[in-house]
Amino acid sequence: MLRGLNLEVGCGERVALLGPSGAGKTTLLRVINGVIVPRSGSVEVQGVNLRNLEPRAQRQLRSRIGFVHQDHSLVSNLRVLHNVVAGRLGQRGFWSSLRGIVRTSQADLLEVHRILERVGIGDKLYQRTDSLSGGQQQRVALARALFQQPKMLLADEPVASVDPTRSRDLLSLMTELAAEEGWTLVVSLHDFELAREFFPRVIGLRHGTVFFDGLAADLTPLMVAELYSLEGTADEQRI
């Protein structure tokens, strides 16, 4: 549950969300993505108030927001190519996207390969997704978001399943892409050092409220210890 949040994230800004499990990080990302509509207050994304949107307009808005899920949300028995092509489901409509998955156009094939090369797994184009490591699957999820050609990228604990070295590699890649493409980037993390290393701004959440919001350089280990010493029992399925 989120309570009394008043936040503004600027276009092209890179922000990390910190907080214990249940603090509201996933809920906040889902609110930004339009999956959850708040019971009160308002949410504006790219200048559009989500409360006033019809379902079709909401889907169109969400199609411009890439989302990298903690559990990857990939279809394990499909090839990498087809999982990435599925990233444009919201833009093309179900049947058009299904045709694109069954019979991928040459243009889409080339674009997917270019994106996979960019995220470091260009040789995995035709592999089954369930044959990949957790880190490689996370890069497939990132490639799928890139194929959307998003204006904003949200990532829910994207380094939870990879080791520290690969965590840094993945966050470095995401922040580089955000800088190159001019995306707004919002990422939830548990690692304070990674947040401070890769993100200029850090928002700490506790019980669905803002515990701190400021420059990463101004945050101290003591502030983070205080954040995590408090129970974060908010139910992330409600708002």
C-alpha cells in the first residue's frame, strides 16, 4: 500500500528505489506503468493523467514504457527471437503480434539481432529461452523492452538473480542505454552501493511512504541501515 506519496521524476532522469520487501517499490513501479490505478490522488506519466484514460489509450501508453520484471516474465519454451518480438504486443495488437512471432519479418529479425548484440547475447537469437542462464534471461527481458522502443524503462529488482559482477555489468548496460536513448529510468534495488554507483537520485521507501529522497552522493550507510531496520510490511498488491 502506498500512502501520501508526492514524487516527480523528470524526463531522462535515472532513479533507484530502495527499501525492504513490502515497502512499496513494486507497487510504485506498477502505478507508473498503469497496471495499478490508485484509489485516490492522481498519476501523470508523460504528461497524461492515468485516471482519465480509456483502456485502449492506457494500453498505448503502456506500450511506450518498457518493464523488466524480476522473474523475467518470458515464455520459457519459445526461442529468444520470439520472446523479444513479443515486446510490441501492445503496439501492434494481438493478431498482428502473433503473426510476427509465428513468421518474423526480415526487418524485425535484423532489429532483434541488433538489440541482442547490444545487450551482449547476439549469439542466442534462436536458442530456447529456458536453456539460458538467469543472467542471460534477464538480458532477453531487457532486449524485449528495448524492442518496444520505449520512452521510459522500469525494472523491478533486475539484479536479484545474478552475482555481484554481473549485477554491475547489467546496471552499467541499462544506464548506458538510458543515456544513449534519453530514457527515464527507474529501477528498484536492495543494494545501496549499486544504487549509489549507478544512479544520481535514490528514493527510499518504507511502509509505502518516502523515507528519503535525494542525491545518492548525500546518502550514508547509516541512513540505509535505518531504512532497513524498520519493518516494511506494506501489501504490494494493494493501493
